[in-house]
Amino acid sequence: MVNATDTVLAQRESDGNPVRVAMVGAGVTARMIALQLATPIPGMRLVAIANRTVEKATQAFSNAGVPEAEVVLDLGRLEENIDKGRASVVEDPNLVCEAGNIDVIVEVTGTVEFGAHVASAAIRHRKHLVLVNAELDSTVGPILKFHAERAGVVLTNTDGDEPGVAMTLLRYLRSVGLKPVAAGNLKGMIDRYRTPETQREFATKYNQDAAKVTSFADGTKLSMETCILANATGFKVGQRGMYGPKCAHVREMAKLLPLDQLLADGLVDYALGAEPHTGAFVIVHEEHPRKQKELAYYKLGDGPCYVFYTPYHLPHIQIASTIARAALFGDPTVTPLGAPICEVITIAKRNLQVGDVLDGVGGFMAYGVIENAPVSTKQNLLPMGVSEGCRLLRNIPKDEPITYADIELPQGRLCDQLRAQQYHHLRGKTRLEEE
């Protein structure tokens, strides 16, 4: 696929027919992606950036060496600029979703409600959709995948983020006849009680959003990423929150997860503190004695489980592969199989009181933990991705899960409508109405 991708992209470049990409969002990650895509990559062009603050989108283009990007207010002008090879900036993301000469939308906002509107508009206008948005994908990815299939477009998370890195490796291992039984992340540390205040200095040092880095530290983002991977592989979690064994090197994971669970359902999990400290891993199972001997000869251990890993994850660079695979081959890097396998549930970060309004991912009030979807459904647990803005109807002790019965939802949110569709349709309760 890699060879085919670079060959086809080279031909698209030669033909003057590049894959035309628009990005929604202009934060830190988006600016890194803009720099890479606008270099440019052969056979691919970043033609527009949509952002609620147009100055940030203009700066993203400028930082990438495109100082002449034009702020555009209407669809006709946007499409004209694309045809003439001129970069555009828009405030309204609907414009890039509607433009007939854009092939792929890259959603990089990290939001759930706003991102749900962007994703729905992109799918409605039959644009391939790349999510650099674990918050959205882990919450409503399965139903967005359903709508994307119905529209004849690809919905995919991205190579470069851990779910895509793991899935790319896993698919390769399957293609050579190995049997993956686990996959996951490498994680340096987790402290469930970190807040934007404790993370503020770190965020400032690295020009990051404090809530974003809080979601890294408190494990919410890890849970969302492994949830995406679970939904794409069918692998489950062995226990709420995963095992996350501490180890010196990721290869030790071959001995640290329960073999019966690996062979029964497969697992998503993470290695805590393990070298090489970044990237993603896949565990395969091999029971053939001769094959075990050969793998031992090649220094992969004595089996029956063996760890393969990718020692890097570079979202801004590897995303180009995901964009190309979606646009050229209709091939998603990592996408839900169907109904959710796992969910990310909401847990109180401190003692919460009646009337408190939850502040969402990376906040002061709650953290997210991965759980198997049947358990989450049976216990009526509140997904972390829809928690922001929910008002508590009872006191919630620290470290207790929050249920739908404990909260009052904000009115009129698309993310809640999509959650309802996801539950009813993908669990076979009702059929979705045609739009």
C-alpha cells in the first residue's frame, strides 16, 4: 500500500491533479500539519483552513510559507481560489465541506459538539473525513462511520496518532500471516487527579492548551485512543481502565497480560514507563513449535506471545499517508467495525456536588476511563465525550462513575442526538430515518 500510495501520488503531481485537502482547526497540532502539508507533499495540496479565529488560520498558512492566503467569505470565491491554486482561509467550516473541488476534510479541533457538526457536514457533502480528534471519534465514531458508508466516503482516524500507528502495524502483521491478540500505547505516567492548574506551567512551556495536556496526564486521552483502537479491532479491555503494567521495555508486555483473555477476545492495553517511550505495539500469538523456534532465533523471545512495535508516532507527518489512502483507495487507516466495543466513561476527579456543571475533557472535575461497551450500557454510564455542560442531580464521591441518571443534559446538542442514533441503530433497536 505504501508503494502504491507514493506511486499514485507522484502520478497525480505529474498530472497536475493533486488531492485537495481542507483542514478545520488551527491549534498547535493543526499548525504542525499545515506546515507539513503545505511544504508541499507531492500529489497533495492543503487548499484551505477553516477556523473560528481566521487570524490563527492565516498564521498557520504563513508559518508554512504561504503568506498570501486569502480570507474568503463565500463558496464561489473559495472554489475559484482552489481551481487557481490559491490558498484560502474561512471562518465557517461549512464552506470547505460544501466546496465541490475539495476531496478530504481533516478535522483537528479536539472538540465533540463542534466537531460533530463539522463531521456531519463533511459526510453530508460526501467528503472523505480524517479525524485528528480522539474526543469525537471515541464518542460517536461508530455512528459517523455508518453515515460515511451510506454517503460512500471514508471516515478514519489518522496514522501518526497511536490508534493509527497500532492499526497500521496490526494490519501489516495480519497480512504476513501472524495473529494479533493485543494492541495499544506506550504511556509515560498517569495521575488521574491532574488539573489545568497543575499542568499550566508545562502547557505554557510547550505552547499547549492546559486542558489538552491535562487529558494526557490524567489518562483520559489514553482511554479515548485505546477506545478507538478497540472499536477498530474488536479487542476488549481486560478490566475497567486496562491493566497498564509497568515495564522497562515494551517487549515485556508479551508476558504481562492474561493469556486467556488475549486468546478469548484480544485486548487493548498500554505499557507504563516502557522503552522506547513512544509509539504503539501489537502482540501476536504463535503456537506452532517450529515457528516459535524461528522467532526465538530472530530474538523475539520464547513465546507463545511476541511483541512488535513502532518506536515513534508523528501525527503531522504520518497523516499524509492516511489522507492519501482515503482519497486514492477508499482505505481507512483505522475506523470502527460497527457497534462500539468499548466506551470512555466519566469518573469524578474530586467530590462533586448537586448543581455542579461538568467541565469536560481535561478539566478539574472528571477523568475518562475505558470500559467494555456492554458494561457501560448496562450501567447507564455517562460517556466522557458528552460530559461537558452536564449538570449534576446528586452528589458524586471522588472516583465514582457518573451515570446518565445522575445528570441533566444540555438541550439541543448534536452529539447527544448522534449518541442516541448510535445506541438505537447499531444495537438493532430501531432503524435510522433517511435524511
